[in-house]
Amino acid sequence: MPLCEDTRMLKERLEAVMKATKITRIQKLASLAVTAVLTGSLLILGGFASDAQEPERQIQTDSDITDGWLNDSKNPESKKWRHSFKTEGFFVNQYGIRLAWNNDSSLYQTTRQVTAGEVYTVSFIEELKQYADNPDVMEAIRLAILEERETEENSTNQWVTNFIMTNPVVVGVDGPYQETYDELAAVFYESGKKEYYSSVLEKSSKETQAAMAERAYKEHNIPCFSMTVQILTAEERLQYLEKSYQDNQTAFFSILFSDLAGNEQTSYAYRAYEDDRKDFFSIAVESLDSYQCEALAKRAYREGKKEFLYLIPGAKDDKDF
């Protein structure tokens, strides 16, 4: 490509970034104007309504939020994913139990009633129906359901609250195991049973958790690493974030990057730009606001760093390079 043509494309790219930023500013001013108009209208309407009887205020009581973890918005769209099909692994009572839930229990011939906070109809796939009469396995299933209930009650994560357990189905049973949690963490890691690995790791010692995180990092086991770092301390996660940057491991970096505060994410964006680390910059650049994007786009244009200019948000409005 001729140099003049390359320069023209860079200039267009820069103008696209700046154009996106300017539109954002105009939109903000327009939003303020609309807000002012609406506020004035409400004040006027409030004056007309001042003589009207004020409706009785609704006060939410504890009885209104019974089973608060099941509360929904009145909008049906908010719960369209609720009770969606899900599978999860548990390790309880020396058994590994895999449950699927939110399925139709009438599809299965073998079912049992299990009381775990409330009564659940637990179904068994045909290959595992013999466990329906095993008291140790049934106790493990009960404890697994209780664990899931506790998770649901204490979580605000949509991936938990949108998959509330109903109609559990037993789709996996392993055990009984005699090893300790620390030993089982290594057993399930090596056997690839990730559904149990996560469960036993939460119950393992801090030393084992740290050792398994280091092993997963060294062996580039990204799924197990992502499970392990969730239970490490914030300081330990930050250490792995910096280590992944130094080691040029973008996959691990992307897992840990969201843990950072906004200003720390921004620092990594500028650092990656300075270090010519495009892969890391592509992850961190999303933390920049529109003004920072504009300033950095100007700088990238001046310095001829078109690879970075192309990664800045808002620069693909008019043309796809």
C-alpha cells in the first residue's frame, strides 16, 4: 500500500474516533436538556396534584420478601430464563454427585421424594436408578440440594439466580472416596473431573488451594485455573495478574483483569500501549472513557501506531479496515 494511502486511512481512523467522542458529548448535553424539561414538567404536574389525596405508601415487610431469592420483577421478560436447564457437580458425604435440574420429572421412571428445606422430587436416569435405594447416596443428594439452596439464597449473580433448582435429576454418582479434600483436589484435577474439582477445592486447605493455582498456571490449565483463582485472596489474584502480564499469558490476564478497580485497569491500558503489547491492550482498552480514547487515538496517529489506533473503541463507525 502506498505511504500516502496508508496515511489517509490512519487519518480517517482518527477522525472516526473523534467523531464518536463528539457525538457522545452532544448526546450528554441533549440528555441534560431532556432531563431539565422533564423535571420542570413534573414540578408543574405536582402543583396541580397538590390538592389530590396522596395514595397510601406501600411498606415492604419481612413477610413480603419470604424466599427473597425467588423474587421476580412483575415484568415476565425478567424471568424468561428462570428455571432453565442446568447441571452442576457436588462433593458431599464422600460422594461426587452430578445433578441436572429444571427438567420434566415425568420423563423418568425412578423418582424419590427428598426433603431439603422443602420437598423435592428427585429423578434418576435409567443407568443410575439403583442408587435410589442407597441411603448414603440419598443423603449425599440431600446435602447437595442444600448446598445449592444456600448458594441461591446468598447470591446476586444472574447465572445463579436465573437457574433456581426445581426437579433435580441425578445424572452422575461417583464414590465413595476415602481421601481427604486436599488429596481429592489433585485426584479430580488429574482425572479431569472439573465438576468435582471445584467443589472439593472450596473445602481444601489454603496451602492446597495455592498449590493447585500454581500448578494450573504452570500447566496452562485455563479451566481449572479460572475455578481456583475465585477462592484465592485479592492480593494473590493481583500477583497472578502481574505475573501473566510479565509472562505474556493473555488468557490468564483476561480471567483476572475484571478484578481490578477502574483506575488500575486504565493503568494497564496505557502500560500495554507503551510496551507495544497489542493483545493486552485489546483487553485493557475497554476501560478507557471516551475522552481518554480520543487523546490516545491522537497520540497513536502521531506516532504511527496504527495497530493500536484500530483497537480503540468508537473507531469503526464509518469504515471497516
